[in-house]
Amino acid sequence: MIVKAVINESILTLAEAKELLNAHRKKVAVKTKEDGEAEEEMRYERRKTFEHTAKFAKQGAKESRELINELLELEKMKEEIAVRIADLMPQSKNEVRAIYAKERFTITETNIESILDCVAKFE
């Protein structure tokens, strides 16, 4: 697939990506049905992406965005990390530490607890 130009770039959760793909799928189906033609089949990459998001998205798009907004209020929280936390929904301290493993700073126990508390609210 050749990309002509990048119009917009933003970080999405799996749930948000699933919602966008689902909306596009419905739009394509409606457009082809009005024309009287057969329904257009999704391309391989889009179909695989849709299957992945459907399988691994653990909550809805609204809930995941609310969780990200709440996580961003915590200290040492970047949007990329908040999105990973919303996608993975960690249940233990070790899972949170694994998310922060690539960062140049260590996360404190109180920060880990506050992250787990935020995640518990949205389960």
C-alpha cells in the first residue's frame, strides 16, 4: 500500500482503532449497497487489523479514553504509556513495571498503586 500523504497522526487505543475500522466497514457496505453492486471486501491488512482489535480490545473507546485522561493526571505519565496501560489493563505491579521497563526512570510503588487503582475503576 502506497501512502501519498499523512493527513493526521495521533495515538489510538485498540478500542478506538476498532471503532474507526468498524465505522469504515459500515460506510463501505452502505455505499456499495446503494449502488446495487456487491459489497466490497476489506483488504488483507485492514481485515487483519480489524480481527486483532476485535480480539484484544478489552473495553469500549469511550471508557479507554476516559482511563487515559485519568492516567494523564498522574505524575511521570506520558500519553504513549497511558495508551499502553489502557490497552493492556494491567492487574499486578509486575505488569505495570513491564510497561515502564523501557523508560529512563524508575516508577515508585505509590505511582504503581495509583495506576492500578485507576485501572480497577474501569474494569
